[in-house]
Amino acid sequence: MKDFDVMTISKVGQSTFPKAWLLAAGLERGGVVEVRFLRDGRQSLLLTPKPRKRTGAVGLLQALRSCPVALPEVVRHSLPFK
């Protein structure tokens, strides 16, 4: 059994969710959320927004900025010339 499923919130269907939640989750223009069934006897769902994946140099830079520990400084050396 899957732990979660994925649901897409579109710009057109955004009125089905509270506007304050859409703004706080960054989904005012739509996006993807993970849907988890809580099994609490009340048929509750837990919606978790999935962050958009950035690709290329922008995504790499964003991932490096979010590291909790600073990267060590690289030791440079000069190459011999002929």
C-alpha cells in the first residue's frame, strides 16, 4: 500500500481550498501536493505541498545555499608553465 498519493491543484480549481492556505503554501498559481490518508477514523487527509524542482545552475546554487553547514574552502595551487 502506498504511503501517499499526489494531487495537482490548478489555477482554475483553487477556490476549493482556503485562500490563506494557498498563499501560505505558495500554491496561489497552482502546484503539486502530496496527499496522505491519516487513518484516524474520520477520513482525514494531510496535504503537503511539494517544492518545485529547480534544474541547472539555478537549482544547484539554491541547493548549496540551503546546506546547513558551510562548504570547506578549496585549496588552490598554481600549475607549472612550460
